[in-house]
Amino acid sequence: MNRRNETAPFESEWNPSAGALVLNADSRWAIVSTTVSALIVGSVAWLAVSTMPPVTAGSVENASRGFLPYRLFQQLTQSSSSALFGSTAPAALTAPQPATQDHASTAAPAPRSTIETHTVTLDSGDTLAGALENAGIAADDANAAIAALSKVVSPRSLRAGQAFDITYNTHPDVVAGNNPTADEDDGDLTKAKAVQGEPIARLLTIRFSPSIEHDVVVTRAADGSYSANDTVKKLVAREHRAGASIDGSLYLSAMRAGIPTDVVAEMIKMYSYKVDFQRDLHPGDSFEVFYNYYYTPEGQPAKQGAISYAVMRLGGKQIVLYRYQSDPNTPPEYFDSTGESAKGMLMKTPVDGARITSGFGMRFHPVLGYSRMHKGVDFGVPIGTPVMAAGAGTIAFMGWESGYGRFVLLNHGNGYSTAYGHLSRFGPGLHVGSRVGQAQIIAYSGNTGMTTGPHLHYEIHVNNVQVNPLSVKMAQGRKLAGKEMRAFQSERLRIDDKLASTKLETKVADATVAANLRSTSK
């Protein structure tokens, strides 16, 4: 067949005089395919641009690298070119393939574990192991740390309110829910476990102070084991000679003078056998106390030492007491300058901080509505105030006694007994027949029985007859003699010498104490 004759009609449509080129079949097909490709690419580009969000300065880089329509644009241009040209498509018309990127540069950075510190406080009924596990610590770590701790501090000695500073290293797989070695299903399971309270942290340290002079640290070693260390602070003893005038009450006056509360409480206990704090104290009276107190190296008050001497000047008379311990195996006692014990057979006031609301004698009964004999003394105190045994003895009755409500009767021997009424509850472990010591807590004040308000009703019986607790003459304690008396007089002179060389403080200032301690430690 004559190929030239077949193509003549097409060629006759071109104007030879205009210099038009005579195209063969391949050239004509290239022109058609290029035109169609251009139309497809233009359409895809228009669709991609119309779906793009507004570009901001912060998003230019991300948009240029990872915007989905642009990648789709590349794929579509490639596929359209491949469909039109097949494997023989011209290189100039084929969309460039994206460069292969290194996997490490595109993968998300591996999450790093973080070290965090958290404070755990024991609540009533809590155990340290339970508190650690509640904070996210694994049970194995918690038990291993407590086993190490038990070598320096008994876990049973830990009480509610004790605070612990724990440091732990979080596991990135759990915290972030991201495990690069696990598949997608494992990652979801890890997240679910974290939400459900599974252990999320590796315990590194536990720090706490069981007392002001002890710092305990439990530390995790590189091999995963734990060890405990108890650092004992060396406390510094400092002596104070403090005093003040009494304005209102001994307790408030001592507090205003800066005397620690535990020292004040001890002083009140010392004088509870000789002084009626309701009737014997008057404005203008004064007191003085010589005691030592222990401080940390930083000057922080740590604990009470001992009261060596105290004097109360009441209405022109002085009551002086010295500390003396005749036997190291027995508790120390307080004696006056003649060697007579400050302890009487019975305490005048069996509750601290009490005020007398009703005395001994005839009175109008507020509940019954008529006058009758009141055979005791009422002390107005809040419900739950500890009630002390006025003297050593045996519990003769403990239970409910008509209008007295909850009631305790103590037998002290020699015809003496004491009674305590309107109690809220009894001391733990006590029952009829129990032996109690003087000043031992036997019950707690309340509002039971026939009362108009919370108070303690207190009676003293002599040969089964109620007597006035405020006026009855009590048998005094022992008096030193012989060798003991000579040893006491020697101790008294030593204390007097120290008193003479110690300046009286009218205001105990902790800041001054701390400064003095720091200067002496240098």
C-alpha cells in the first residue's frame, strides 16, 4: 500500500506556504497525549489548591513537606503520566519521584523517661506499701524498699500523718502509651493499663524524718537493690532561765514569755499537788523556771530536756522545787528546799486547763429545779479532755451510775477514794480491779448523765464521806533523810550556782537561739 497516498488528505489541510511542518503519526499522538495530561494535571492542581488551609508563618514548613493534597498531586500526576505513556513516557513529562528519606529522620523521637518527686502522706489505717502502690509504684519495688527500710526503722512505728518524699523514674512506654517494639494493639493495651492504675514508675528514693533528729533515705542501686541510711543529727542542748508575771493564767503567761508548751505542761504537773490553779493565782504573782532544751545544728527546736528548778511566788509566799533523782532506775522527783516531795497523796486538779464552774456545798440544781447539796467540784472542760487519776489506786467501779452518767471510782487506800462523773468514755484497757498510777489517764470528760453542759464532776471521799476537794488536808509525799538528804542538798547547791550565772530571759526568742547555735558551731 502507498503510505504517502494515505496521509495526503491530512497533509493537504496544512498550509505549505506558512512553513508548517509535516508531522508523522508518532508526533501527532504525542501532541494529543500531552494535551490530555496537561488538562488532568491542571484539574488535580486546582482541586489541591482549593482544599488547602490558609498558610501561616508557623505552618509553611509543615505544609511544604507533608500536606496531603500535594502528595496526592504527585501520585496522580505520576499515575496519569504512566497511564498515558506507559513505560515509554518521556522523562520530561513524568512527575519526579520523592526522594527516599532516612527512617530515623522521619520517625518520632523516642520518648524519654522523666524523674519526678511526689509527697505521700499516710492516712489512718494506711500502710507505706499501700501508699506507694497508690502513687503508681510497682509492688515489687515498694516491698523491696520497705524491706531495706526495716533495717533502720520499723514500719510498724510509722503513724498517720507521716510524710514521705518519693522520687521515681517514669516508664515512657506506659506514660506515653508508646512502645516502639510493640504493635498498635499492644500500645492500646498499655494505655488502658495506665488508665486502670497499673504501676507506672520505678522507685528511686524515699526520704522522710521519723523524728526531728533523724533523716532516713532509701536509695535504689544500679542493680535494682535498695539500701537505707539513717542520718542522726547531733542535737545541741541549751539552758534557759525564763520567767514572767502571771496575767490571767500560768499557761498563757508562760506562752507569752516564749516558753515551749511542753515545758509549761510539765511545770503545771509539777505544781498540781501544791497549787490550786483556779484559786491560788492572782494578778501580780510571778514564776520562774530553769530548763534545758535541745536544738538541731540549724537552730530548730527539737525536744524538751528537763526542768531543774522552778519557783512560784504567790501572794507573798514562794514555792520552790528542785529536780532530784536518787536512783538512775527510778523516775526523777521534785522536792522543796527542805527535801519534802512535791507529790501529795492526791492531785488537787485531775484535768489540765480547767475552770471551776460549781463548788462544794448547797446550791440550786439547774436540772432538778430545787436546792440540794453538791458533794463535789465541777470543772468546766470540753468533751474529750483527758481525766487523770488524782492518785495511785485501784478501780473500784467503772460504768453507768444514774445521774453521774459514765462514772469511775478509785480506791487509794487509808480510807481515801476519788470519784469522776459525766465522762464521755473510759481509758483503753481499764476495768474494775485495774491498778492505775497517779496522773495516769483513766477517762475523758463528757456530758453524760444529768447535766446542762460538758464538765467533769470530781469528788474526794474520806472514810466513804464526800469532803471538799479544795480544802481537805492531803497527806504529803515522802521526805528525804540521811544519805539521800545529803545527796539532794549537794544537787540543790549545784543548781543554785548555775542559776546565779544564768541571765533571766523575759522572752525566749528562737531566732536568737538559732543565731547563737550557729555561731558556736563555727
